[in-house]
Amino acid sequence: LNLEKKPCVCEVLGMSIQDGGLLSGWTFHDSLLSSSSVLFTSRPVTVAATKPAFQMCSLLIAVVYLYWGYLASIQVASHGVYRQESSSIRFSILGLRNPEIPVSAGNPVLFGLLLNGCKIGQDNSTLNGTAILSFVKPVVANGYYLRIPEGSIFGDPVLWRVESFAESWTTIGASVWRGQGDQAIFYPHLAYPTPEQRNLQIKVDSRPSWQWFLSDVVICFTTSLGWLFFSISRHIKRQSAGVLIISALFGSNSLLQAAAAVGFGMAENWRECLHGWINSAPDALLAVSIWWNERHAVLSLLAYGVLKLVPLVIQTNILFMDRSGMLVNILSNGGFLALVITGANIVFHRRALSRAHTLVLVDKAKYDAIWANILADSEEQASIQSLDKLTKYLGRCITKQSRQLKRIRSLKAEQHRSLSLSGFSSSSSLKLQSAGDGVVIVKEAWESLLDCGIPAIPDQSHPVRSLDQLYLQAIALNGILIAKVQTWAAASSGCFSASADRVAAPEEEMQVGGKVRWAKVKAVQRSIEKSTRSYGKDVSRLLDICRQSIYFETISGILACLAVIGRDPDVMIARIKNRFDATVNSAASAGYRNLAVNLRLVSAETQAIGIETHLCEVQLILLKMAVIKNDEGHKKYITFRNLRGE
């Protein structure tokens, strides 16, 4: 797209009203944006995928989860076999159904070992609450069984511990446990739901269950894969898929946790079932919130961290009543990681804001001093009040949110389009001859060209979605806007920028060509930055791609110019941003003040080429402030803007 070349009428008519194009498929890489402000933009996930700091963090998370998945897969490969070579296995009863009955007075229990669900070796009966199995050589087993042949149900064991002996006694089983193999956690102080039937064999199988496989193994690998894809999405030019990757990651984890919870419920393991549902809910909420509106990623991550950690503390203290491993569980929890990342970003963002404030502190002091002098002048103060009244009067019919809109479509345009497209085949194109050059227009482009709609009536329900469309409109409108601002400036004693430190009167453009430095169409990269950082990639909210500035000595000159603009029959005002309002806090603009008018130029000329719905911007600026905002001052403002993530 050649921004320097003024397009011919047929090019503008063909492209100013059609969607799509080269810029619509852009991939975004914001190298200037401060990493500490990423999460505070309108597309934090998309932008984070382009920043090396977040890429490295994502890669590190992927490696950690891959390692955890590897450790869990070792337990799967071992089939739950007790890994410690032992010559003795001890079963110790720690509590009975009736806690008032001594363990030594409880029912005798037969204890034996299982391998893949089958009985191996001989069993042994408990004596004074303990049964020991001794072997000539180390035994291989992955489960055990209990059988209570007789006695009162109140003497049944509900609390126990199983230990193996090599050099010392090591716990390999308990009445309640979580996990598998070397990663298992045992809770001998929690009661097992011992059945009341006599001679019923109670099997405790240590082989990995499919529920555990889903919740501890598959989740580790899917999480690792998701973060790996996110970390490399920028390098494969798929950073725009960051939201999809993160949403799919947490959504799949939520489904896996839910499936495991259902399985544990069917197995009547109510603790693991409740644990699964509690962990599934935060993942589902984060997936939905990121997919629905990633702008609120900071709040979503904070809520996710709290919803992960608070239930974890409750489970540790109430569900499993064991605080010994709580700190380790918290540090290895995804919620803790979310809180750390979000908290660090908040802290660094505050530091970036402080740096941004310090950077423009000198210029802000100068702007504030100028503004204080203006407020001290009674005539200027009266002009400020009149300007406020005029902006309110002109803005009485303005909608709350101004956007770039398409023309409203008409039934006649629909019928004309259908007739004109009847000659096209599914893959055909139309070739036009223009100034000796062949111009190929594909069917889709010609379809948009024929859908001209009704001139001068913007369609509030159809905002412009194509950045190409906006740029073609802006390029075509720029010359028309320059002619207009010269007329407005001449009627209100305004002037224009001639060089870095000089202004020119409106008539100088006619006398000496090239003296006036007219504003160029906004740089494509800056439009992409702004739409991504602030507008969620909604290009219809870019209202200043085509813009010009007029400079004035006094507020009264700005007031006069705004009145001239308001009386112009070709002008349709869409928004007025009055920073000369005494109630406006100028801290966000580093003390700088101006008046910006977003308007449409509805004339026969603009309607003929389909650009009358394009919103442009005219800035009315005080000369005293413009002197401070020179090239060096503007560079400071750009750094200020990048630090703030604007």
C-alpha cells in the first residue's frame, strides 16, 4: 500500500467500500510496548505472545509440567508395584469403628498381598492389632487385601497403616491415600468406609486408576503442550491464536478434572470426587473469561488464583486434615503461579507508570504553568467557559461511542449487485483497463464495489472491520481535509506547522509550495498498536488515521474556529474531546491540552468516491503548548505512551 501516492477515483471507489485486504490479516508484534504493561492492554493474551519475557515464562512452565508428567508416567509404567525391596510387610490397626474400644480388643483381621488383583503368598491374622508378613526374598506386590471373618462391627478397623521393611519401616499404604507409587500421600488418621459384611474381602489396589491417569498424568502433558504452543506462537506467526490456545488449555484441563471427578464418584471415593470438582471449576471459569473478553485477564487471573488456593487450604485443613504438605501443595499449585505472575505484573506496571511520570515531569510542569497563566487571564477564562458551552451544544446529538461506519445498504443496491454478479463463475475475475494497465478485480471485491448503499447515511449496525478500507478512505480524504482546514483557519486566524519551530499562515500554502508540514496519514504500525493496546483489535474505533492540526494564539481563536467548523454545511461532527475543560485531569496526556474534533465531511466530492462516512480528526492547538511539543517532546511522549501501554 503506497501511502504517498494519491489513488485515482476508480481505485478509491473500488476499495473504500470493500472489506479485506493485506492489512486485515496482519500479525502483531509490539516491540516498543513495555512488558510490564502487557496485561493492562485491551488484548493482553495476544500481546503477551509477542513479548520475549512471557515467551520464556511460558516455556519454563511447559518444561516444569513436562517433568511432572514424566514423573507421573513412571508410576503408570510401574503398575503401582511397591518399589522398595522389602522382606517384611506390616499391617497396623490404628483405630476401630468404635473409637472407645482398644485396638488390641478389635476383631481379628486377615491380611495378605495382591499382585495385579490376584492373591500372592499366605495371609496372616492380626494379633493385638498388628499383622506381619515375612518373606525369604523381596516380594513384588501392588496391592493388599483385608478380610474380617467374625466379630462385632464396632470392632472393625477403619484406621490403619501398611509399612514395608528394608533398612527401616516405610509407609506404603494407609486407610486413606492420594496419588500413586512414590508420589502417593497417605492419611492413616482418616477413616476408611469398612463394609459391615463378614468374610468380605476388602481389596486395596495400588495400580494406577484411569481417574488418576486423567487428573495427574494427562493434565500435565496437555498443560505442557498448551504452554509450549503459546510460547512459540509468535515465531510461527500465530500469536493471534493465543486466546484460543489458553482457552483450550484451561478448558481441556477442566473437562479432564470433571471426567476424573465423575469416575471417582462412581468408585465411591467422595474425597477425590469433591477434589476433582473443586479444581475443575476455576479452570472452566478462566477458560470462558479469557475467551469471552481477554481485556479482563488481570481480574480473571486473580480470581483464578484465589479460587484455586482457598479451596486448597480448605481441603488440606478439613477434607484431609493434614497440614504437613500444605506449603508444598500451595507452591506447586497453578493458582499460586497465577497470583505470582499477576502480582509481579502489577508491581512492574506501577514502576513503569512511575517511570513514565518522571520522564515527562519537566514538560508537564511547563504545560501546567501555561495552563495556570491562561486560567489567570479573565478574557481567556471567559473563552474557556464559552468553549465548554459550544462543545456541549455541538455535541447534543452525538452518540456515546463514535466508530467508523459503513454506508447503510439499500434494496436497490442489493438488486443491482445480484444482476451484476450473475455473469461471474465461482472462480472468475473481471479485468478492467485503466490508463493502459490491467486491473484485476476478483468477484468478492466487485461484489463489495456494487454494494454502494445510500450515500451520506452511516449504518450504525455495520462498523468498518477492514484496516485496508480505512486507509484507502483516509488517503483519499486527506487532500480534501487539507483544503477544509485552510478555509477554517483563514476564518479564525489559525495557522499551520511549517517546521519544527515555525508556523505558517493559511495563505502560505498557496504562495510557497511545500512550506507547510501537513500531517500525514497515521503510520500503519501505530494504528495496529493502538487498536490492539486500547481497542481489542476493533479498527472501527480508530478515528484519527486521517488528521490535521490548526494552531492558535489564544483560546478565543480556538472558540472561533470550532464555531466555523460547526457552521460548515459539509461537516457532520461525531465527537468532541475538549481538554481545555477546567475539570479535565490532564495527567493522562502528561499535562498537554488541546481540542480534538472527530467529524465526517459529507460533500458531493466525498460521496462520489464513497468516503463521506469516514471519520477524521482535526486538532485545535495552542501555539504555546505546541512549542513544547516539538520533535524531542514527542519522542518523550511516545516512550511515555509505550510505558503506560497506550
